[in-house]
Amino acid sequence: MSFLGKIFGKGEKGNPVTTGEAIQKLRETEEMLNKKQDFLEKKIETELTNARKNAKTNKRSALQALKRKKKFEAQLQQIDGTLSTIEMQREALESANTNTAVLTTMSDAAKALKKAHSDLDVDKVHDMMDDIAEQQDVAREISDAISNPVAFGQDMDDDELEAELDALGEELELEEQKELDEHLLDVGPAVPSNLPEVPKAEPAKAKKKAEEEDPDMAELAAWAS
């Protein structure tokens, strides 16, 4: 069985693993291979250091170090290829898992919508909307009938009303003119009756003058004095 086959084998009861389980296993494998890479890179650096140190003093040891370095580099290259394959497979599984979740949600929504519409009849809906429109028309007619005051003389002649209004205006003008005339004739309040009477006796100067003009009155006045 191949390496990936061992990783993604059958479950405990022979059923294939789910996409979520496969993605999780791929991530765990990637983590393990990354650690293996770090280990090999350190080993390669160590063998290269040994080869440099023994290049002049111990040629045999230096060659052995280079051989081990080559072996580690080959393993590292193989792990790099494996990681690339695993990464692509993980991304494909994640995309498939996302698509599955989206399709499942859409399928559930479609089923819910179908169930919601199962109790609805299109013809009944149209009939109901027609009934609603009809009742709205009836309500509008009732409102118009209530707001139209036909029982309160709505059919009166406008010309007749205008003529009556003009007559009232002329009547008011006559009354105002009459009140103005009465006000002008009324010059003021009556003369009080308790004014002093005009003296009947003639003033002394006038009396003297009258005596001078009458000789008899003058003679009488002289005798009296």
C-alpha cells in the first residue's frame, strides 16, 4: 500500500473517512514532514561543517560526511515533493468540503422552501389577491360616499347662492348708511331743564335810559328823589 494509502485508509468499520477527517490527517502529516525537514536541514548543515573541517586533515572523514550530506539532501528533496502533493490534496479536499457544505445548505433551503410552498396553491393565492383588491375598491367607494355630503344640499344652485349673498350685502350697506345718517342728525344731548331763567327785570342802565326818554317817568323820578 502506498504512503498516502496508509494515511487515508479505511475507517475502523471499513467505511472511508470523511473529508473533514482526511483534511485533519493531511494537516498532521504536513506538520510531521515539516519537522522532518527541519531535522534533515540541521543534519545537512552538520555534515557540511564536518566535511570542511576534515577536508585537509582527514580526507576520508570528509568524504564520508559529504556522502551522508548527499543522502540527507535526497531525503529532503523527497519530503519536499511529498509536501507539495499533500498540500495540493489538502487544498482540493478543503475546497470540496466547502462546496459540500454550501450544496448541503442550499439543498436544505430548497427543501424548506418546497415544504413552505406545499400548503400554498397558486390559484388560491391569485383568488385571494383578487378578493383583497375587490375589498379595497369597496372600502374606497364607502369612503367616497361618506365624504360626499349629498344629504346636506350638495345639489344647490351656485348662482342662486351668489344672488342671495349679493342681496345680503346690499341690505348690510343700507343699514350702515341709515345708522350713519341718524348719527349725523343727532347733534348732541338735550339742553338741561335746570338752567337759570332769564331775568325779567331790565338792567338799571336800560331803566334809566328809558326814564330819560319818557318825561313823565323822569318827573316821577325827580319827585321821588
